Amino acid sequence: TLFIQHHFAEGDIGIAKITPCFENRKSTVFRNLSNGYGAGTTELHILRPYATTILPDYLLTYFKSSLFIKRGKQKLSGAVGQQRVGKNFIENAYIPIPPKSEQNRIVRAVRETFIVATFIQSNTQNLIETLNKSKNKILDLAIRGKLVPQNDSDEPASVLLERIRAEKEELIKQGKIKRDKRESVIYRDADNSYYERFTDGSEKCIDEEIPFEIPKGWAWTHLSDITQILNGDRGQNYPAKNKLITKGIPFVSASNIESGVVSSNNLLCMTEEQYDALRAGKLIDNDIVYCIRGSLGKCGVFTMSKGAIASSLAIIRPFHTLYILREYLFLYLNSPLARSEIQKYDNGSAQPNLAAKDLMNFLVPLPPPMEAKMIVQKVKNIFTRVEEINAASM
């Protein structure tokens, strides 16, 4: 960067150099100047990037970072109360400079996160409603690829989908699952439109069905393409409530789903004989149970060795290669997009109802595996912060 004495132009960066303004991150990019230029006081360091490949907003993000402020505070000089960070420190500061496209993504991600943080901090009234809205916003940003930066070197989601298709073929050969006659592949063609190709070779343009743009390396897919969706046994072997017991094999209903998991509180159970008689709906560890009647979309992770589901639930079981993304899938199922998919298929009767075949059609924005891990960790960190703010406000 080039240091400017007192005058600044459009796109220049101003950094407060006197305490406590420096510690409080009082820095800015000068924008929308009436004459294209202005003048600053001696309390500012004014910088101008040498190259157009270095974005002022990216530099501003770095200058506001805890690392930069911490190092600057170690270099303060002058009388207490009027200490300042010198030009020499800023001139010699090491700044990591990624490619311009990555700078753009970082700036966008930081802005989105600040929007959420500001929203949370400025809404202390109606705390429960605010908490839910902020979490919804975070989940929405997460599944749009706007919560963490992308890395072009990550294995794309399309490669993961190919592995899942190969795994499904092997399971079909072994007779463990049946071939889905409605299976399809969603792709983007050279004309920039989205198409869906079916197993019979037919295709259709689905631009109007795609809810938003996703980053490079992501892929749109249907929930049934990446998971097994299983109904419960609703036949003559379905256990009557008065035949259930308090100890045995868990028989899970919607009331047992609490805070994203299947809770053992008030859990009714089956005998081994009742369980063995069921033809479907048997749970294994790490299955996701999903409510398709009543409280549509309510879901939780099953963490016991085995069990079975009530008729109001369906089982969502990620294929083995997708288990690394199971937590991302759970975020998706709780996101605004998944709720909009419910509204698309809900039959509108007095008792909310969602058919398993409709659940299969839910559109899922699938990120590269490495990015999915980053998204999950980022959401956990933000949600922890949200809960801390909630607790502090009580």
C-alpha cells in the first residue's frame, strides 16, 4: 500500500492511529465522496492499495481483525491516554493476500456474519423470537454457501455424488435396496440452465424449480439421491399403544424428539417379538427420524443401537459415503429451504401430512465434503455465541 499524508480519494483506507479509537477498530474505506476526494486529520493513517488486484475492503477486514489490533497494541507509543500506533508498524505488517476472487468471498462472508451478529445484538426484546430468527438466518446463509469461504481445490460435490451412485448400484446388486425408477441427475448445461436427466434418458429444464444460485463446486440433488428414506410398518404388525412397555427396544414417536435428538425421556418400548415381526421402519444408530404427520419437519438423530418408528415418522438414512456430511444434512433439514419444500408438498388437510415420496423430492444444495465440515463447525460456533447472548440477556 501507499501512505497518503492528509488527502484521500475514493477507495482509500483510513485507520485511526490514536487510542482508544485504534483498539475499537475505527477504520474505514472512503466511499461516495462528493468530489472524489477529501482531507483527513493527523489522527488518521491513510493508505491506498498499489494494485487493483488488492481490494480495499479485504484490507479493511484485515485491519479490523483481532490479530492486527493485538499486534498494533504491542507497538503503541506516547503518553498514556494519547498513545498511537506508528506508520512503521503498519508499513511492516505482514498481510496474507489471497487471489482477488477469494478476497471477494472473504469480504462477503464477513459482511454476512456481521449482519447476523448485529441483528442478534440489536434485538434484545422478544428474545425467543429473535433467537429463532437469527438461527434461521444463519442456517439460510449456511446452505447458500455464504457462511464460509470456498476453496477451488476442494473435491467438488459432483464427485461425492458419483461415489454415492456407485454405492447404490452395489446395494442394488446385493438386494439390499430397490432401484428408484424416478432417480435422476441434476446438472447445469452450457446454456447456464439447470436440467434434470432421468433414467429413461428424458430430460427437462428445471430453472424455475431451483430456488437460488449455489457456489462453484456445489451441486443440486434430491434428498432420495443421497439418502434412503424409509417408512414405518403400518400393517397388522404395528404395535398398539397398550401393548408397549417401558423397557425393551425403543419405539420412537414425534414426542420423543427433543432439541435435535431422540430422547429417552418417556420413551415407550417394544418386545423382541414385536420388533422381529415388523417388516419396515427399523432404526439403526445415526439415523435421522423426520416427522411427516402433525409437526412436519421436526427431526432428531437416533443414537441408540436399534429401534423402530411410529407411523408419524420416516427414517432418513444417509448412504455410507455421506455419513461425513450427516451433520450438514441435519442443518439442511432445519433450514428455511427445507421448510419451503414442506409447504410445496403439504397436502393442506386439517392434519398436516407429507408423503415419503414427496420427502424424496426435496431439493438439497450439496457442498463439497471439506466445505460441509467447515459449515457445520461454523454454525456450531455461531449457535454457541447466540446461546451465550441469550443467557447473558436473561
